Amino acid sequence: MTYLEALYGSQYDEIKRNGKDGNKGRLNGNIFLTAFLIMFLTTAILALCYFVPTISDNLGRALRNTFGNNGRFTGKILAIVFGGLIYFIVNKTVGTQENFTHHVDNFLAYPEETRNKAGKMLLVPFFIVLVLLFALAFLN
């Protein structure tokens, strides 16, 4: 089972079991994938800043010159812009309706015991990236 099959298939299956339209799992899957990619990219940037301190100085200076010293405002603007951009890219590439249907069909073809492992397959990488994100945020 691939990561995308586990993601979209488990979202579809969970919503369908609750008696609702399983196609809403596409939106949930796209949002989860967007959040995961944002966390991954943020972790990569923090790791780069940790291991190459001059990048951190230059990046901080560039952000202050562009947005001023208001970190909360800068964070909101960057989150809205990059979050929207990444969601748009996910929605138009791996998160299309055709791909969603393909991944769900493949997911449903697996035996029940394999499908039950989908949650673990999704959450282990998510929490690894989350722990690395917090660790690097506090180290920087």
C-alpha cells in the first residue's frame, strides 16, 4: 500500500462508515497532505538554518526587511500564502478526483488487516516530522 492510497483510502473509508459521502475524504486528504508538506518544508528550513547559521541570519534579515519586526504578522502572511500555494499544487496534482478515485479503489482492494494498518502508516511519518520540527524550533 502506498502512502497516498493509505491517506485517501482511509479518509474515504472512515467517512463512508459514518454514513456520509466518502468523496469528502478527498478534501480531508488534501488538507492533511498540505499540512504534512508544510511541516516537512518548515523542518527542512529549520534544519538548514541549524546546520548553516549564515542562512539563518540572511533569512531573518530578509524577512525583517520585507515584513518588519512583527513575527506574528509575518507568520500569518507566510502561512496563508504558502499554505494556499501548497494546497493548490496538491489539489491540481496528486489530489485530483481521478487520482482520489484510483487510490480509493486500490485501498479498498486490500484485505481488511492491511487497511487497518493505514492509520499507523500515515501517523508515524507525521509524528516523526512533528517531533523534528519542535526539536529544531527549540534548538534554533
